[in-house]
Amino acid sequence: MRRLILTAAALLVLPATAVAAPPANDAPTGATEFEAFTAGNLPAGQTAAERQGVVDLSEATADAGVPRCLGPVSFAKTVWFRVPAAPVTRLVKIEASSPSGGTGEIPDLALFVGAAGGAQTAEAQSCDGAAVGALSTSAAEVDARVPAGRDVLVQVGRSGGQAEQRLIASLRTTDLPATAPPAGDVATAAPALRIGSGEGVPLTGATLTEEDPAQPACPAPATVWRRARAPARGTYRITVKGPAAGTLTAFVGARPTADGARACVNRANAGGPLVLPVALRRGATLWTRLGTDNPADGASAAVVIKRPPARLGVALATPRLRSLRALTRRGQIAIRIRTEGQAVRGIRVTLGRRVRGRFRGVSRRTTANAIAAGGSKTVRVLLRGRARPGTYRIVAAGRAGSTPVRATKTLRLRR
Amino acid sequence: MASIPPPRILTRRRLLVHGTAVGAGLAFVPSAWGRLITQDATVGPGFFADGVASGEPAANAVTFWSRLTTERAVSGARLVVATDEGLTNTVATTVVPTRRAIDGSLKARVGGLKPDTLYYYAWQSSDGVSPIGRTKTAKPADSAAGLRMAFSSCQDFPVGFFNGHTEAATLGPLDLYLLLGDYQYEYENTETRSDAFPTVDLKSFRDRHKIYRADKALRELHRVQPVVHIWDDHEVEDNYTENNPRPSDLQRAAGYRVSFEWMPRMQFPREQFRIYNRWQHGRMADVIMLDQRQYRTGDLDGQPRQLVGRAQLDFLKARLKASPSTWKLVANQVMIAPLLVGVGGVGQEVNQDQWDGYDSERNELLDFIAAEQISNVVFLTGDIHTYMSNEVPQRPGAAGTYKSVATEYIGGSITSSGLPLPAESVNAANPWIKTFNGADHGYAQIDLSAAEAVVTYRVSDIQQEAAPSRTLSRWRQPVNTNTPVLDAGTRAFRSGPESPADSASESAPNAALRRRRRRWERFARRDVERREREGAAPRRRRRGKGGR
């Protein structure tokens, strides 16, 4: 009986399901090609240089397992197009907007460059859409210089909450001259950079490959990678010079992923450098991506990653107050020194007081020396003399020798 | 290069609107979005090769336009608006973002301005400064002051020089300049070369607009006069409709989208390509703009024949009825007065592409105007490349009897070739047509006062660059009448179907016009070559045009 009811219910539901079937290219595996079209003002038999994709998302669904490169509400409904591989490197450019009569809601676009073995949807290489921000005309655009022999999948969709279900996408491909890709065209094969020393980075022939995570704030159709390991914790400054570099993006992690993007910067003027500060932990791998709009013959840039400036922090060893009181009775204070950056080696810690706005050491015997080459270190300073409870003392830590790097902390001695 | 002094910022409007996150999908969402870096709009690289423009003037706001030429996919520019030409008395600055998705176009609508006031403006990138533009806000809602406007249509680049624009730019600050369609033509120029590109997709439409804006006269007009624009068929394809002929979805969307990219016109959020709209200029005039291309139906598609569609027709009727203004100016693409050609002694409509092909809507509109006794409705029309001053008859009788319920002024064409019909025979078959001239080219001025509307047709020799203009005829329409009256001293008709000069422009271009056509060809050839080498070679940096 139950089976009969279920069967009857299924029969009732089936026609409706058939009507509401998703489009054939709802999933990446069903991706269709953009279609050629003609026009009344074209010579007979000739088609337009661009190809079109006319989309109705009413019955389209989202894509399980495909990263939504524009945020969690992006690509709530999608369809897929495929740009077949070509024997030469090409500039692939896709644009999308609402059709005639449509709303001003911006469509979502993502471009996936296939791996050498076939198409992929694990990482989008270029994304644009509603989450990027409103413009005076509602449209989205992605482009990429795609290596020869690579398929491209294009995800076209709309964010959740958008009323418009239709959109029109266009594809334009332009064949590019054969040029060998530069070193670092593929992220995982990025040459290592030495921190502190500059290096020329050729950009000629750069492309986008399947390892390039999209970063809509700083888009570029071609990229070149470099990697470096941070020798110490601190804020490193990446500087790129040369007009051919249009964007600079920093990633951190074992390999560059969209999740590991830390910061990016777009070229702000024709001739100036791109500068990007990035906070790194000691030992972290920094992936530096240079984006270029036109990696023509001779295009290159110079990259230098500077170590962070030296910094010192001073704190009492924990637990702070108890240690202070106890140690004061024994005539000692434990000081935790934290150093950041380069060239902080010998640390001298002095107990003193402020006299007329200037620090004055109490006694040479209150001075302790330590070696702190990045990270934290606890040093003990013997407190002697007439230090009375309730009086104030200043701990000063500085690099041994004459150096402006110094940090101070005021302590109140207790009983 | 002009330089902008440091702006004294009185108001600052951030126009960057971030997308709104609404709802979440059900599918598994990997964390790629977690590192979506957001950035505010900043001034970026680029220069302003395509000039500046302003439009949609209201009493307190104006839309400003320019375009950044840059290779960068992301850039931006600062707009500076001031009350003086030196841009020292700054009243507004804003940073406007642009991206490759909109071809570097820059647009900002700046509010908080004073009515009936001249403003000067410029755009500033990190590499350059645009030419300084001039614009004017509309008169306040309670103003009874007179207005001066001008209008034109149909500018075919290789056919002749845009001398009408040259003069219109020198008229002094107009209250409004109306571009009534066929702002660009989609043809490949078969008269001169076969490799000139037809406009069918985004890139070809954008390249075509670049060619047009390279015209000095058009650029200057945009620089100094506030404009509104309505498109006609050639912004997409000749005489297209929904179905006959139906352009491809991309050609149509590209035509509309690129028009929005290149015009100082803001989008409606709920309908991104809507252009029908209304602008009030004091108590003197209401300017109602129509779209007679986007909503056409009835050509072989089984739907009722519609030129403007129900929603737009209701909008027009509502605006006409509610308008507090003396003059109701309707910016109108195609001719609304009937155009009959005598065949066997019987007048027959010859052009089904204009209102003649859409009797049902025309009758509904004109019956409404008559029934509601709405006075001083004036249609300003383009499309037909012919100067005409018409009464607009409500359901004219077969015996030539009619009642005029409005007037229509058709401002010739900037360059496009006119109708080769004998003027006298046109008037005989169409007694409501008071003048007919398809031979001359130029634009029209309209001066509005509480007593009358005065329309002046200005023409020039389009074969000669910057040739001086002369008055073809002037028409006066006293308030509360629906009849254009020829001004003393000007002629309504000229003899012959076409002037010798006009014929010459078609068959035997002079040296100047040949140069212009060669320029067109060069642009076209460059476009083809650029397509072939796109991205392959470094672009030479342009110098001396507002940037490096």
C-alpha cells in the first residue's frame, strides 16, 4: 500500500519535475560552447568575431564542490560554457550583462583554465561579479592568457537574491604569438627569491594557469610567481618596479590558494612602484604574484622583498604582578623581551628612572645582557640599591651598542 | 596640459556601492571566498583620450562622463566640479571606479548643485587630467524663465562633417541639447572601403564610438553642453524590431550597453537599458524622452503591433497629463505625423518603421491628448534626415480634413542623406506638413517662452569642415496653438528634390571629405590590425593628450 502511494505521488510529481528541468549546461560536465552568430549588417555567410551565450537561469542550480570565488552568496545559480583548447596561446575574454529589458543586477563570472590533463573546477583563475562592487554600467568581465592546449570552463551565474534570471555572455578570443613562458609562470615552479636582494623578473609570454587563484580586487590576464621564506616574524615590504607589472598579490601557505591571499595592490600610476606590506610569521612561505596586462616582448619587472625594520617589545614575565613582587624581594626582575625583525642580536636591559623626561640608569649593576635573535627571551635583572616598594622604575631594553632601537616599560615596585 | 589646483572639498560623495549579500545557497561552499580582498575606489592610471561629457541636467544634479584609456583592468579617476573655469571654487569631488568590464567608462551623478548655474568640471587620473568641461543645471521647478535648447540626429561619420555640432557648441550655455537617435551607424562603409568594420559585438561597437568621439565637433559639443540621448535603430541595426529583422541577442545588448558606457546617462536599477525618462526644466518645459526601438512588437511574432509598449505609453500619457510645464517636449525617434505619398490620387503611408506603422498606439496617444485637452505638446523628432514642421493630426480624414492636437519639428540630420521627395508634392499629399527639406543638413534650435516656441533650422555645407551655418527657416508656434507658423523672411520650401551640394556629397566628395573618409578607413584598418596583434606587442604610450 505504501509503495502504491509513493508511486502515485511520484507520478504526480514527475511531470512538474520534467518541466522544471535544469538547463543542459547546468553542471561543468555539460558545459556547452558559445555560439557563433550573424547579423544583418555583416556580409552574407560571415559571423561576428565574438560568440554569444544566451542564458536563462530560472531552472539552473548551484554547483556542489566548486569554490564560489565571489563569496558565499555568489553563483547561487549557474550554467557552464566551454572554450575548447587551441594549438596556440590565446587571450580569452568573456563579458556578461543583463539582456534587453533586464535589471541592473550584475552577473557573476568565473574562468577556470584547464590543467594539462583536462578541465578543472577546483580553482577559478579570474572572477568578476556583483560582490566586486557596483559600476556605472552593470557588467562583469574576466580575461586570461591561456596556454596552448588548455580547455577553459566558464561559470556564468547570478548571486542569491537577484531577481533577474537572464543574462547574455560574450566570448572573444585572440591568438597570440608563440612565446616561451617565463620562469615562474606556474606557481609551484616559482623560483625562490632572496629576501633583501632585488631581482629582475621577466614577464614576456606569461599566462594564467590552473594554479592561479582568482583575486577579483587585483585582476590580471597573466601572472608570474616568486616565492620566499620569511627568516623572522615581522612585516615584510614587497616592492615591484617596472611599468609592465599591473598587480602585486601576496599569498601565504604551503602552496598558493585563494584562501591564502593576504593582500594585493593595483598599479596606481604609469611609472611608480607597486608596494605591498605583508605580515609574516617566521618560516612562512610567501608567494609573490606579479600580474601583467600585456606581457609583450621585453616586459619585465624588478622585485625586492625587504626585511621588516627591527622592533623590540618589553614585558614582564608572566604571571606579571606576582613575579614582580616576588622577584623584587629577591632583588631580581624577570623581563621578557620580544624582538621582531632583523639585526636585533645583543640586548641590554637596564633598570632606571626617568629624570626630567630622560631615562637614567640606576646603576650599571642593574644591567643585564641577552641574545635575542628574533622571538622572545626572558632575562633577569638584579635589583640593587635603595629601591623602595611603591616607587617607579623604568626598564629599558635596547640593542647593545648605539642603536635607536629601544623599548621601555614603566614598572611600579610593590611590597 | 591643464592642471587642477588642490580642490577645496565642500562635499564628498562616495559613489562606490558594494554588492548586497542576500541569502545563501545550499551547495557546499569551499572557503575560497574567505580571502576576497576588498578595496575602496582609488585614482588609477590612464588618460582621457575621448573627452568629457555631461548630461541629464536636473535643478540640483548633473551626470558627468569620461573614459579612461588604460591597459589596467582596475582603475579610477577623481571628478572635480567647480563654479569657475579654473576649478578653484570646488563644490564636489568624488573618486569614481572603473574596470575593464565597462571599458574604462567613468560616470557620476553629482547632486547638491544649485539650479540654473554654470559648473565646470574635469577628471583627474594618476597620469593625467581631462579637458575642462562646462555644464549647466536646470532651472528651478518654480521658474518661469525662458529656455534655449537644441536638437539633432543622424550623424553618419564618413558622409560629411558634423558642422551642426560645431555651431551648437558655440551657442553659449544651452539648457539642454537633445540627441535624437542614430548617434552612430552600424554599417561597414562600403562607399569607401570593404574593410571598414560593421558593428555587431561589444568590441566593434566600442571601437565605433571611439571613432565618433574622435570627431572634434562632437567632442566639443559634449564638452560644453549638457545632453540627453535617445537611441534609434542604427545604434543597433537598421530598422530592427523584435522580430523583423531581429538582431542577435548579443548585437542588441552590445549596442545598448556600449551606448550606456559612452553617454552621460545613469542606469535605472530595475531596468538597466531603460532610456525613456522625463526631465523638468522649471515651469517652462517638461522633456519626455521616448524609446521607440527596445519595446517594439508585432512583426511576425504574433503579438500586437507596438512601437513603445504599454508601460511606456502609460508613462507618456501620465507625464503629459500631470506636467505642470507650459511646453511638453517629447523627444521622439521616428516621425509621428503621417507621411503619405500620393499613389493614383490616394495618399498612402510609405514608412511602416515610424508611427505610421503603429496606428493603434498613435491613435490612443493622440486621442488621449485631445480628450484631456493637453496643450502645447511638441514632438522633437529625428530619424528621417529631413527638416519638417508639422501639425500632428488626430485621425485625419480621407478628404484631407484633420484636427491638429500637437506639433512636430524634425531637425534634419547632422550628415545622413535625406528623403529625395519633391517638397510641393509632399505638402499636397500631407497638408499638415508645412515644410520639407531633405537636402540640407544641420541641427535645430528651440527657444521657449511663455508666449511662444520658436524653432530655427540651421544648415551648413557638410562637405566643408567647420563651414558656417545659415538659417534654413524659422517657425513660431504661439502658446496654446498646434500650428507652426513660418517666420517672415524665411522660406518653407526650396525647389527641386535635392540640392546640387547634397548630390555632390554622395557621389563626388571634395578633398576635405575624402580626407575624412580616409580617416574613417584608417580607423577601420587599424581596428583590424589591432585585432590581429592584440596583446602581442607593447602599445606605444600616448603623449600630450592629458597624460603620458
